[in-house]
Amino acid sequence: MPPAPPRTVIELFHLAFLRALMSKAEDKAIFSLKGGCNLRFYFQSARYSEAMDLDAIVIAKGTLKNKIDRLMNTPALIAPLLARGLSVAEVSAPKQTETTQRWKIGLRSEGQAGIVRTKVEFSRRDAIEGSSFEAVGKHITQRHDMAPFLAAHYGTRSAISQKIRALANRVEPQARDVFDLELLLYRNDAANLVLTPEEVRVCLAQSIAR
């Protein structure tokens, strides 16, 4: 069997990490998946994500640091990776502030030279709103021969707001933001959503730019 391409290796790690995180969390509501992994796992986005982003509340910086450091070595994460010929070769935590905590991970795949790199980042918020606890989409878990599992993630309205803010705050718009926003706005459950005047302005500006 040929070695898995890097994007598949990264996605497998993200799934295994998210499942292990949720299984170990006493209060699962303190985390919420966002960004590209949220869109891929729950909204059937065709775009792979190179990093995993989550929001976190309540949990202290040192507590989260210790929790994730331990998680990187727990069988809940390591075992499903090994079953697929993957292993964690490198882990570092280069950014650990009161607002952002980031881990860089190097993955090794059997039959493949070199290290595949990804990141997991937590952003600390005062509150998490618009999050749901739902099963990761079967279109993802079945692709990787993984049993279904539940995780906290942002729903359609929150994902749209986050993507619009990303567009508004970038010096140069990124094509991926426009792609993601279009995916979200064309969903059936977005048909009756009411955007704020600022959100409408950003959407119109991107429409004209295209």
C-alpha cells in the first residue's frame, strides 16, 4: 500500500487529536472547534486544513499546557495513529500566552521519508457562543475508517461571523476565506440568517472584488 499523502496524514492526526481531547475533557463545553477543520468535519468542505484551531474558555494557561502535553503521549491519541502507520515524531509548544497557546507537531508515516508538520492552536475567549456538541460528519470518519464520535464545534451562524471577521481583518483577502464563506452562505440553514450591517458591507465588498 502506498504511503498516505501529507494532507491525509494531517487530517488523521486532527481527527485522532480531537477525539482524544473530547474523551479526556471533563467539561467538553470549554472547547469549540473552529476554522478550516470545523468546515471540513461538519460542513463538508472540500478544502483540507493544515492546522487545527479551537477556542477555549475557563481553563488556565498552565492547566491547558499540562493537559495537551499529556494528551500527546496518551494511548487515546497514539494508538489510533499507530494502527494507521503514523506516529508523533516531534512536539513543541512555541507560543504559550494568556490568549493563544500553540503546539507544533511533526508526524511520521510508514514508508514515507521526512516529517509531515501541522499545528494545533487554542485561542482563549471570555465565552463560547453558538457551539454545538455533535458527531463529526460520516463523510470524514468513514473516509478514514474511524468510528463516529462527538465533539464541540461552532454552528453555521457563528462560523459565518468568524469568516466575515477574518475577511475584514486581513490586509489582503485570502481566496480560502471567500471559498469558505460561499460554502456557508449557500447552506439551507443560512437562508434566514440576518447579517449585521458591517457583515453585509464586508460581503458586498468581496462580491465586488470578485
